Amino acid sequence: MGNKILAKEVARSLGIPVVPGSDGPITDIAEARVLAEGIGYPVLVKAAAGGGGRGMKVAHVENELELAIATARTEARASFGDDTVYLEKYLIHPRHIEVQVLGDGDGNAIHLGERDCSLQRRHQKLWEEAPSPALNANERSRIGETVAKAMRDLRYRGVGTVEFLYEGGEFYFIEMNTRLQVEHTITEMITGLDLVIEQIRIAAGAPLSLRQEDVRFNGHAIECRINAENPRTFRPSPGTITHFHPPGGLGVRVDSGAYAGYTIPPYYDSMIGKLIVHARTRNECLMRLKRALGEFVVDGIETTIPLFTSLISEPDIANGLYDIHWLENHLARS
């Protein structure tokens, strides 16, 4: 049984809401058709191992199902060495909401709020923000405490992220990442905590350094992943950086190992840096992000900086009205 299938079973047993789908791997096309009919089209065929958007195919109607399963299996086998797939309900306009958790393994666990990672291309996150502009205080508290309680029951140890699709006021578990994620930075900005230090403390056997009531959220934070890619076609852009000038100032943070003279090889992940901004309100955060992007100079290669600059002027982005399909639809129109 794949890791994601087992994770869903564990999540369900802990009281975490899950996306409707198959209870186990799909092994027979006739069985898959019956399951898909019960779930309701469209359905998503997903690889049980791995992630990053690979091994995921949508079947909008029954006659697309067999090809979707075959294609997902082939992609999963090539990417992860495991062609196990399962079915889930494909939500039409969901947001990607994830909750940061911290547990000491002794039954103590807290949440550090949520992040909205809905601006994606091919299931790859590009822009993340915390807190989510889609949630109200009651929803934030409800999902945070649900997850924290589950981690206490599980006696979870370490940092972790529980990821959900959110649609129509409901949360649906999709997976848990038992590690620090790229976007942990925005949680750090709104909580004032250093999650790397917290992770090391817990790994050394120390108890949690704070209780849930000690967690204070302050302002809004946004992260943009600066990738060495063409901002329109997303064609990889390896090469040598001739000039590198990161922005600075109040509420601006850049995490990067790049510098003028650094050569980006074609063999690895395209992300060369993370631009993180923090401010009292989301509107102030967007204005600070616009300034920071304007100051960010990376010459010699192409980057996604122009993409983020253009997104800030979009009314849907300014108003926080986007879902996981918004960016791809926007790129298709432009």
C-alpha cells in the first residue's frame, strides 16, 4: 500500500477530514469505473508514492478514466519506481491550505497557523502567503485545533505540515509532509519563531518551547519562489549569473545561495532563491512585495521575477480571490 493511501487511513482515524476517494490502490479498471461512479466525476488519479504533481491525471468522464490510470501509472513508475495509484474526488475550485505543526513525541503538539499555497503551476507552488486570505478566524481556529489534536493523539515528533484542499468551507486532507517545507519562512515571519531551531531542539529530546496559548500571529507574509525559468514559458534557464542584487529593508528577507558569478547547472531544481516580505496587513505586504521585486536584480539568466511583478497588479490577487487553477488559467489567457 502506498504512503499516501496509508496516510489517508491514519488521518481518517485521527478525525481529520479527507477527500472522498478509494480506500486502497486501484488494481482493476472495472473496479475503478465502479468507484469513480460512486465518487462522482471528475476524479483524480494519483500516485501513492512521491509528490510534486507527478503521477496525477484527471478523468472528467468515464471514457477518460482508463487512459488517465495508465498514464498516471507510467509517470509514477518512472518518477518513483512505484506505479501504485488511487482515486480521489477532483474538486473544482479548491484552495491549497496547509497547517504547520510542532510536536515533541510525548503527546504535546501545537499548530502555528496556516499557509495558503494555491498559486501553483502543474501542482508546483510558486507563491505562498500566511495567513490565508480565504479563511476567517473561526475556520482558522477549527482546522488548527483539529490538526494539533491529531498530532497529540499520534504523539508526533518534529516539525510537519498537514496539507488540505479547501472548498465551500470544508477541508479535505491530501497529505502530510514530515519535514520543513520551502514555505516555512512565512510562518516564521508571522510567529517570530525559528522553525529550524525548534526542529533541532525537538530532535535533541527537548520539550516544546511554548504552548498553544503562547503562539501569537503578527501581520501578513508572502513568499515568492525565484526560479531560473522563463517567466512566460517556464523554460529552464541555466547559466551564469552576471549581476545579483537582492532587495533589503524593513520586512524584506531573501533566502538564497546565489551570487554574481554563480553558474546554475541544468541538473537540479530551478529555484535559486526565496523572496519573503512581511507587513502589518496584506495590502501593505503586497506593496512591500512590489517594491522588493522592483529592486531584485538577477542578470545573465531568466527568472520568474517579472511573473510576480505582473501578478501583483491583478485584481484577483489583490483581493485574494484565487484557487489552485487560477494561475494556469491566467497564463493560458495571457
